[in-house]
Amino acid sequence: MTRHDEQQTPDVARDATITFTPVRDASASGASGSSVAGAFGWALIVETGPQAGLTYVLADGDTIAGRGANCDIFLGDITVSREHALFNVDGDKLRVQDLGSTNGTYVNGSWADAYALSAGDEVIIGKFHLIVARGNI
């Protein structure tokens, strides 16, 4: 028998939490994750973050990454500025430049205002960890 002044705890069914862990396809990348099969120059592979597993192929010229609707690479998270970083492909060269973002752009764990990238480098933009990769052009 329960008294009226005691709080009753309702029975609540609890489901197990389901998590998704992307598995890197060994055929799509080299051992270091610095190459991707395909006829293109440069790409960014989202290693961790809300879009883990996606690959962005970079065209010649400028590519803006950020959470703004007009960005070429949309990284939808509050840790990313509207126009966060600019990637520039010039022939066989790739550079990244921070666009005055609030949280900064990091390359291989160090803050970078501008940086010449190589295959295998890690670029951190907010929650997103991007691996720089080369195609087989």
C-alpha cells in the first residue's frame, strides 16, 4: 500500500543506446589514409565528427569550408564559423587558410593561420577532423 504523500516512480522501459562507428574501407585508402582511389588531385576525408566517412574532392581554385549556407564544404556544427577556412588548389599544391574563425584552424595538432598541406595531414575545423588525401592523377 502506498501513501499519497510518497512520490511514485513510473516504470520506464530503457532502450540501449545505438552508436555508429564508421569503418574505413581498406581498398579506398592507403595504409596511412593519405591516398584515395580515383582520378582527381586533392580530397578531404572526414575522419571524425558528425559527417565521418564523407570525402570531399577539391577542384582547382578556392573552396570555402564552414557552416554558412553558401559554403562549398558545409560543416554543420556550432564549433565551426560561418566561413571558417579556405582551401586553395593550385596545380599540385594545396593550401589552407583560416578566415578569422572563432575557434581557429589546426593542422597536425597546431594552430595554423595558413599552411601548405601534404597528403596525410590532419586539418581540424571545430569538431571535424579532416585527413588530406591525394588521388591518382
